[in-house]
Amino acid sequence: MVSDPHAELRETVLQSVLNGPADSDPAIRNAAAEGTGLPDDLQPLIDKVHAHAYTVTDEDVARVQATYGDDRTFEIIVSAALGASRMRLLAGLEALDNA
């Protein structure tokens, strides 16, 4: 198995973001990190963050901000971005293991 010297620190940061004190519900942040199980108004934005973050527009964010406000929207988007990056990293490490 490919060694990841930063795994413990990365997991600590991820758990702090997903489950630490915040304005948004930890269940929503965890769902955003996984990319599934979100309320219908959040799922399209989080799908974009997970699949093609560069396509997220100001309008996408504004739609969510209208319901969730600035702080919760930020926390949810950061959770999604961290979750998506973790999935990509783990897939890359697995590919290296299988090479």
C-alpha cells in the first residue's frame, strides 16, 4: 500500500470541518462531503462541486445563499470540496497500489 504521510492530519482536518462547531448542521456537511443525501435545494450545487467545480456560478451560490445564508453556504461548499478532494486522493492512491 502506498504510504500517505499526511493521512492522520488530513483526517483530523476533515473531521473538524465536518463535525466541529459551525453554523450548519453536521449531517448536511457530511452529506455534502459524500455528495449524496442532501436536500433538493442543495444537491445541484454540491453535484457541481464534486464533478466540475469550475462550472459553479455566482447564480448557483446565490440560490443556496437565499435559504442558507453566507456562513452556512460557505461551510457546506467547503465540506463538499474537501470530500471531493478526499475521494480523488483515495482513488489516486488506490490506482498507485494497483499499478
